[in-house]
Amino acid sequence: MLQTIINAIRTKQLLSFTYDGLPRLVEPHAVGLSTAGNQVMRCFQVGGSHKKAGHDWELVKLEKIGGLVATGKYFAGPRPGYKRGDSALSTIHAEL
């Protein structure tokens, strides 16, 4: 799973998965170890569902992701508001 996310970040490829039982379609921006010690991905959600409406940026735990698929569809690059060196990550494996 980690390598799929790293490859998707490097190639700017959309990812599809379920999280908390809900479908998600995201643009992955960074993946690494959170300051709390969890493997996480910072992503911008472009499709699917939310438990709480009104936000598009997500920090998702890799352990809660199911059915991860690289879609073969691509995005242009970082979304406005993205900052390299995400402060929520103590270690970054890959980032845009």
C-alpha cells in the first residue's frame, strides 16, 4: 500500500479507496509518519463521501484504508493551500 501511494504522489495519479466505510477519490500530496506515530497520507478529496461535510483536505491513517487502487487518472499538481514539509508529519516518505 505504501509503495502504491508513493508512486501515485510521484506520478500525480488519483487514488480510490474506502475509509470509515465511505468511498473516497483523492489527490495524494504527502505520505509519512505522523507526529502521533501513525502512517498517514495528506490528500485532497475530489470525489466520494465525507463523515462531516465542509472540508476537502484529509489526513488519513493508512491502517484504515481499504481497497486502495491507483485509478490511472492524473491531476495537474499541488492544490492551493498545500505546504511542503507538512508539520503533521514527523517523517515524510514522499510529497509533491
